[in-house]
Amino acid sequence: MRRRHGYGLLALLAAGALAAGCGGGGGSGDAKATSKDRDAGSKGHATTKDATSTGDDGADTTPAPAPSPGPVPDADGTVPVVIVTPTPFTSVVRSAGVVLTGTAKVPKPQLAWAILGSDLKPLAQGTMRASCTARCVGHYRVRLATGRVPVGSWELHVWQPDPAGGSERLHDTLVPITVVERATPGAPPADAFPPGGAPQP
């Protein structure tokens, strides 16, 4: 009988402990903590959304970085160095080369040119002279040999060398060109409208 009473007492104690651990008090505390965590998470999400500066339609309205400035015109509106040909995105046949022409209004008639690769190192380079200095707008014309330039899209730069002998390129201007192995018969010029015209609205 004592053993049965002892077992009954142990059973009652175990049931009480189980009820205390799984009762309404413990569940309520967990629910409250979960609710607080949910509220904190939603508040944090709202703060992050405000920091990204989104518009009413959800689009990002953060301003894009300003583009780098090109050649700065003189007081009379004249751009110091201008490339007339080749026009942007011209296809240049390697074996034929390309004629570089343009205008310059710089203190000295000496000019430099270079076809730069993606690492900004020259694939081909040389010098030329403008027909006039700062007193007037001079002209320049030279045929560029491109036989050693790899096939690809590159930048053709023209600038005035630094009079102090430094590496700075004064009044640097450029046009993108594409060097190809051979011409495609019947292909339109690089700056022509696409065949068929522009799509209609």
C-alpha cells in the first residue's frame, strides 16, 4: 500500500510539472515574444524601404551619378579639339586603315592620337599637326594604319600633348570605332538608319 501511495504521489507531481510547463502562462509568453519579434521585423523592414528612396510606384528614385564632362568649349563656344571623321561607331577594315580628320584650336599645332584598348593602353598611336594654332581654328588630316589593331570595338582619341612634358592629355576627345577583318558587301554605313526605318509608335 505504501508503494502504491508513493507511485500515486509521484504521478501527481509529474502531472503538475507538465501542466506548469505547457500551460497558458508559458504559451502566452512565447506568443508575446513572437508578436514583438514580428512587430520589430516589420518596423525594420519599413525603415529599410524608406532608406532606399522609392517612389509611389515602388521605383528607385535614387539619383544616378553624374557623367564625366567632355571637352570644355572656349569662351567663344569653340571646342578645342573636334573629330570629324571617322564618325562614331564606324567599322574600320584592318588592312585599309581609316582617315582621321577634324579641327583644333589649341596653343600649339602639335596633336596626338591613339586607339585605346579596354585597359586604356594604346593599340596604335601617332602624332600630327593642325594647320593653325590658337589664332584660328585649324584643320588636321592623317591616315591611320590599323593593320596591327586587333578586331574589336575600341576608342579613337585625339588630344593636345602636355606642353610641360607630362602625360596629361589636354582637350581629349574620342569616338568609338569597330575594327573588322574585312568589309561586309552591301552593309549600310555604321551611322545609317536601320534597314526598314525606325519602329512606328
